[in-house]
Amino acid sequence: MKALIISADLFEDSELKIPYQSLGELGIHVDIASTKKGAIIGKHGFNVYATVTLNEVDPKQYDILILPGGKSPSLIRQEEKALEIARYFFDHDKLVAAICHGPQILISAGIMEGRVATGYKSIAKELEDAGAIYKDEKVVIDRNLITSRQPSDLNAFMQAIKEYLYLASKNKKTAHSQKVIKERFTLEKTFCKRLFDKKAKFGFGGFGEAVYYRTYSRIKSDGSKEHWADTVIRVINGVMTVRKDHYLSNALFWDEVKWQKYAQKLALSMFDMKWLPPGRGLWIMGTEYIYERGGAALNNCGAVDTTNLSLAAEWTMDMLMCGVGVGFNTAWQGKNVSIPDKNTPSTYAIPDSREGWAESVKLLIESYTKKAPWFSFDYSLIRPEGSPIRGFGGTASGPAPLQVLHQRIENYLDNYCQGKIDNTRCVADVMNAIGVCVVAGNVRRSAEIALGSVDDTSFLELKDYRKNPERAEIGWVSNNTVVLTKTEDLEKLSVIAEHIRENGEPGIMNLMNVQKYARYGEESKDSASLANPCSEIALESFELCNLSEVFPSRCVNEDDFYQALEYATFYASTVSLLMTHRPETNTVISRNRRIGVSISGIADMLDRDGIADLTSRLKKGYNLVRSVNQALAEEAGIPVSTRVTTVKPSGTISQLVGCSSGMHFPTFQYAIRRIRVGNTSPICHILKEAGVTYEEDHYSTNTTVFEFPVDHGKTRNATLVSAWEQFSILAMLQREWSDNMVSCTIYFDPNREGDQIDDMLREFVPLIKSVSMLPHSYKGSYKQMPYEGITKEQYEARLEKMPSIDWNTFSNSKTIK
């Protein structure tokens, strides 16, 4: 890295000397440029040698431009070459740091319009006349521009420069650590035409199809919206591109003919929904966003240790905004924390990006935990509410959710420093508030899980809103789970049972089994100590896990089921080849390559085929997944995945297919499924025109609620399955299928089974890795529930009136069969 200082005689001595020496101490080569080579002398006699003339400077060779103050800027601003250099740095987004009268050079270069800056008080009006926003503060940071007022601000000035260089270094390492996708794979056009000639069979009548169009159909380059064949083609082209790029980038053999044939079989199986990627895979796989930014958004979940709270918070916000659910512990000890001096803030203009939002949270926390400068945040660069988000999709929320988050975090840390809350409460409040911000920020739905000790009373009371009513506005965003780390913790299950009886929390994670076993009884060490929000995957700190899913009800026979397992394993194993934009995450992913091949419709399978047949298929299926993953890893030159199977909860994906979710039984046999659609969406027009029953949303303006009748078939509804039987199924899945964990909520009858929870936990917790429990709810319904039970007669009456829906002209899309 190289820095350039531009100055001339009569510079302010300290404003040149301190940056020159400080950058040198960082190992940065520093050149001083002036109108001529040789000695230049400061106002107070400091003598320095100009190593190059302005005309000799090639700005491409430098990363940093420093403009000291004093009287020299009045001379330098008259040199066209100096102005050209300044423009080059701005045009190429390189760091420019100017202090005192230094910004005068930037004014003369004509590049200050719309920038936020400070400078010596005598040039404030000159800055404003040039179109800049003047701030009378020690240091102002606006993207690549850092400015300060005078010599007494030099400490803050240099601290800001060092912080900028640290972040730039981190981003540079990130860019180098991930492969920018260069090679592309494309399904043959003749095959794609075959896909468009097929008719997709969505589940639950028209409901699954409506969910697909509302949730996963992207806008194509021609402005039209995807149909199912478009989505399948995009996903298959994407996953094959990832594998092809990995092979060719690492000088591995790639057989285009072989992989084209394989991709076509993969696509046909996906089209028929025998296997599917997770929801985020349906949404983002095969897009330029992934090719440009790496694989974070393809991963379902992640987790982080909070020992370093500012880093954990920044990582969490970053990942949540990528659509990744995050688990966190309460390890932060809160030592050496103090309230910063807020009387003389520096300004940080928050960039309009995911990274900018996350970095602002980190800076705020570090002002308490690392005695870093206190910042006044400038939100003017954040796009207004409703603006489109080009890369990820969706629309912007404006700055309001971020402003609320900053206020909340400041309040939590003030309260902690004043002894009003403890460290557990502070961590949970900060992390939950981040989750609420991302939900409100309209980027992705946030999911979190908080992990704590069974001995931590503060943790156990996080969701007791009688004691902590102020947490109700943020506490809902996370599930809370206690982690059992030693045999003695099993003796405290009665305490947990009492909490579960009261409010259905906390969940339980048996870390002893997590770290000792793959499938239960099969010893295989794992360093994971955290969990993802739905608790189907145990994770190390900064680790992510990608999932895929198989649907036995869509497979025509047992061999078809095993083939679908192979394809699902191929998808997840391939996603694990793609690095993310986070070096700390890539380190863990590269070592573990953790994946989770899941199965949905397990309850359907159990009630149709019986426990013996289900167990036999799961055993054989697990061995197949293991062997496929091993073969793919060996061919790609990477480690085999440390864990490969799971059971995920499966929300909207199982609705597309029309089966029970994960291992859970349906709540009702016959039900109304409701879907909410914005009034301006073309989907709303199509559903209304078709004659689907609808009402205006009672809770949200400009939204319509559509109703679909659903029949879950012969599978028992959840009220007919005892908690004991559900626990037995969970234990079987952990023993025969899942070497990760199983996402499972055990539903119990509070009147009939409430006093048996302690006995259930004592019998089954030693045999499993995770579980949560909830009572069956017999409370009255509310209007427009997403899922409402009805009678068989009501179902048949609604089904008779249910129209067919013509999606042919959806949002100018091409005709489909």
C-alpha cells in the first residue's frame, strides 16, 4: 500500500508530520509530492523532503491521498496537476484525507458538491458555496473522504484513517478470498423448451402455486416475471455454474457432455418437486448477486459467539440482511465498558449498503467497548422508503429502522454501564434489536435464536414480560434455548419443564450429544457449540449451513426417493464450494463444508407406510447421502462434509409441494390457508379476476387476503398424536437419519400432558440433540388467521367454488402450458 502527501512551503507542521510518521509505522510507503523536488519547510520550521514533483505523480500507484493544511493549500490549489490527482482519487473511490485548509484543494477540483465535510472554520462558507454540507466536528467521514478542522483534531483524524484502512484491508481480503464466478453453465435450449412444455403440479390446490408466484418468482431481464420453468432453469444453471467454476478455477477436469446430461436430470427432478433447494435458493441461486458477491445469501442459517460484541453484532446484521438466520450465545462479559464522551462527536455518513448499515452498528458499540470515537450518524445517503433494491430484490425502508436501532443500542449500553441491566440482558437486547431492525428494514424476514445457560436466571426470564415488559417490543424476534453442557445439567430439567409449562420456552440443546455423536450412538466429534434459529443445525461461530430438501410423496417409488436424495446432496454439496464475502466465515466453511439434506412429509410417510418401512428407508438414505457427498468432495478436492443430514421445519417450501412440514403433523385435516398480497401486485389482480375468495386485510392497509381450502389427506392431525409419540419419532430421526439436529416442536395437551413434561424430558433429552415444546392452543381464533381449521363439509363447499387460476399472462410473462 502506498500513500501520497501533497503539500508545499508553509504547511502546518503537525498536520504533515503526524500522518507521515503514523502511516510509516503501519508499514505504508509514503511519498511527498510538491511543485518541485527537495526540501519544503513548515510554518514552524519542520523540514521534509519532497520525493516527487506533482507532474511525476501517477495516481494509479497510490491508495491514499493526504492533504495537510496551513498556508500551502492556497498554492497547491492553483496547480492543475494536483486537482487532477484529487479528481482521480474521487473517481476511483480511493481514500482522501484532508485537514484544516486542505479541503480547499478539493474545492478547486470541483468535487465537493453533495459531500459531507469539515475544515478550518474560516473555510466553512467556501465549502458550503462549493455544495458541501459543513459539519463543525473533530472528524467527518463521508464514504472515501475523511476531513478534520485543525491540529488539535489530529488524534481523531488519524484514528479515522486507521479505521478506514482496517476496513479496506478486510474488504480486500474478502474480495480475494472468494472466487468471482467467471465460468458459466447453461442448459441446452432444446431441453429448456421441454421444461416449458411441462405443466407444474403445485400442492394444496391453487394455494401452493399462489405462494410460488408471490414469494419466489423473480423479475427477468425483459421485465416479465418468472414461471416455474424459468425458476428451475435459473437454479440449475446457477448450481452447475458454481461447480463448473470451481473445477476450472482449480484446474480440475470438467466434462461438459457428462454434466449437461446430469443437469437435465437434476432439472426434471426439481421441476416435479421431488427435491428442492431451500427458499433462499429458489429466490437467489443463479442470479448475478451470487456471482458477484459470493454464497452467503444461499445459506439458510449461521451462528456467532458474542465474546467480541461489536464484531458479533456487525456480523449478525450483515448476515440477517443477506437472509441468513442467526443464532447467538450470551458469552460477552462486558468488561472495561464505559459511556463515551458524547459532547464532541465525529460524523459518519452511513453508506447506502448492507455493509454500511452493519458497520454503523459496530462503530456505535465500539465507542463503549473499545473507547473508540463517538459518532454522530448522517443518514442522508440512505435511499428513501420505497426505492428498489437492485441486487437482492425488494424495496428500501428508508433510514427510519436504522435510526431506531441506533437509539435502542445506545440506550441498552448506557443502561448496562449504569448497572441497570446485566451482560446477558444487554447482549440479548442488542441482538434482538438488530433482528427487529432488519424486519422493519424490509430486507429479509429475520430469524434468531438466543442460547444461554440453564443456571442463568436473567436468560431464563428474557421472555417473562411481566418482569421485563419493555422487552416485548424486541423479544419476539428470537427463540430462546438453554444449552446443556454437562451431565449435571440434566438434573435441572425439572426447572426447564416448569418454564415450558408456563410459556412454552426455553428450548433445549444437548451440547454433549452434539459434540460427541453424528447420528445418536455413532461417535464423531464436532466442534459446534451454537445453533441456528430453528435448531436443526449445530454450528461453530461464524459458520453457515446450506440446506436442501426431499419430498417422498412426490417420488414414484423407493428408487426415485433415493435418486432425489442424490440430487439434493449434489445441490447442497455444490453450494458449499462457494465462498462468502466474510473471511472469518470462509475459514470455517472451508474446514467443515457442513450441509443439511432434509426430508419433508415425514408424518405423511409414517402414517402411510408405518414406522418399520420409514426407518429402513432413512437408514439406507443416510448411507447414500454420505457416499454421494464423499464422492463429490473427492472429485472437487475438498474435505467431506462434517455433517450431511437434518430435518428442517420447512415452511413455504412444503406448501409448494403440498405435504406436511418436516417431521410435524398438520394441525388440521381440513383447513383454510390464507395468503396476503399487496394490492398493487399483479398477483392480486389475477386472483381477484379468477374469483378466489378474498377480503381486505383487517391489519394492514393496501393488502388483500385470499383464501384457499386445503386437505391434508389421511395423515393424523397433531391433536391426535401424543407428545410421547412425537418424542419417540424425534429420537428415531436423530438415531437413524440426522447427523446434524432435528428441528422439532413437541406439541402437548396442557391439561392431559402438562404434568408429564418433566418425565418426557428426562427420558428423551439424553437421546436427542435439540427440542422445543409448545402447548396445543385452545384459545379463540382471530380474524384472517393464516391457517384455520374447518369441517369436511365446509372444505367440500369451498372446494366446489374454487376456480382455476390462469397464470399465463402473469406480469407480461410468456405463455405457459
